[in-house]
Amino acid sequence: MTIKLEDAVAVVQKEICDLRAKYESVAKTEEQDPIMVEGETSTGYYCQLMADPKDVAKILLEYDYPVWRVLDEDAPRAMWEDLGRELGLEHVCSVDL
């Protein structure tokens, strides 16, 4: 079975739109359960912390993270650095959103 390029593109675009809509909803919703963030402190210790999903979602949207995630590509380093600054970590390596 052969899939047309237009069909494949439509599937990918739908996934990106759906994920973007999810993050936009999270970014606008108050009083949510915290999410897990993993990273490293300025002294080099690995840590897990709980963060407000609204704050994390806003940063992910600034860097158009839904595109990177759906395409299974590395997100921009600046996005992880902004998350680290927001959350008080030297490095952030993952978010559970």
C-alpha cells in the first residue's frame, strides 16, 4: 500500500495542530496539577521538581515545540535554557506535559 505525500503531510499537520491546541489549553487553564520536570542544579546535581504546567506550556509554545515533538527532532537549546531560568535550574532535560 502506497501513501500519497499529501496524505502523509495532512496526518503530520493534524498531529501538530492537536498538540498545539493541547498546549494552548494548558497555558490558559488555572489550578492544574503540577507536572514533573527533570534537570540539573547549578551545582551539578540531578533533580526532579514539580512545576506549574501553565508556565511550562507557554515556553513550549514560544518555541513551537509541537512541531519538534511530532517530527521527533531535538527542540532548540534556547527553549531548554528558558525553562531552566523559569524553574531555577541550570539545565532542563525533560518535561512531563
